[in-house]
Amino acid sequence: MLKINEIFYSIQGETTYVGHPTVFVRTTACNLRCTYCDTKYSYYEGDFKSLDVILQEIESHKTCYVCITGGEPLLQKEVYTLMNVLCERGYNVSLETSGSKSIELVHPKVKTILDVKTPDSGAADSFLLENLSLANSLTEYKFVICSEKDFEWSEEFCRQHDLFKNFTVLYSPSFAQVTERWLAEKILQQNSTARLQLQLHKYIWSSEARGV
Ligand code: SF4
């Protein structure tokens, strides 16, 4: 059984799978409390569901993309079984994790997104450094940038661990703290090789509010 906050079908707004219709499985519980967290409702709310029920819900949607997110998915052991079964059934599986728990047991076909927490997230130093050596060619590193300090810190982290050369590195602006333009200019000015990542889903689902 896994405690699940929600299962929903939407457009993937992040990572190199951006734009794909995707089933999202959001697990309950998180060991961190990031300042900008927009999924606080996942900390406690949810229902226990069997693997069969979860798989049935996933299969009811006609897509081969599944994103396991949270909360922190790796807090529940049965999530590994879920990912293994999905990989065996041919799904493109992505996992969003803070990297504060070991990714050692994650199936090698899973695209793991390591969301390294920056100083202004309030959860810096939560990243488990042993995960650097457990990453594979599918792994992507994500940094949510809240400030100039965060930008500099992320650049240094990537240089120190040789991430730019070997992995996709994604920089996302913290939605209410810095603008997309500020981060774009910063990347260009500093000759960073990070990829600017906008959270596409926030633009899609706020288009009505913009009167478009
Ligand atoms: S790791 Fe994710 S779910 Fe947990 S507090 Fe941070 S932003 Fe929220």
C-alpha cells in the first residue's frame, strides 16, 4: 500500500519531458519544508491505495508518461515496486525527488530529477552527496532559484561536482521571488550552461486569469 495524495492527468510542465501528456502520482508526506512549497497539501492528506488500484488509475489514461512526485516519494518503500512495474510495462517514468534520500534502489530506466535545495529554499544541506555518484545518464538536476545568492550557489555546486558537462541542469525561477526575465539574463550574463526551465503548467492553467 502507498499513501497517495492525488493521481491526475495533465501536461508535464518541467524537465526534458516538458509538454507530454502525463499521469502524475503524488505521494503523501515530505521530510522538508521549503519556503516556496506549493504542495503543502501533500504533507499529510491522502489515502492508502494498493498497487493494483494505482496501476488501474494510471492505465485509464492513454499516455506512456508517468511522473512520480510528492511530497517526497522516496519516503515510502513501495514506491520502488510501483516504479519497477511501470518500467517493466514500458512507461517513461520520471521521479521528482529532493535528493535527500538515497536513489540507489531507483530503477535505472527511471528519469530521476534531483531537485537540489538552494540556501533560500530553507532546506539547503538536505542533499545527500552520495546521490551524485548514483546518478545515471537519465538523471537531471534541478535548482529553484530564489535570489542572486541562490544563483551563485547553484553555479558553484554544478562546477564543483562537474554537473554541467555530464547532465542536464535546469534552473527554475521561484515563481513569486524572481522573474523569468531576470533568470534568463543572469544565465546569459554569467555564461552559464544551465537550461532555463519555466513551469509550463503554471502558464497553462493561469491563462484564464490573464483573460486570454
Ligand atoms: S521538497 Fe517539495 S514537497 Fe517537500 S517541502 Fe520542498 S517543495 Fe514542498
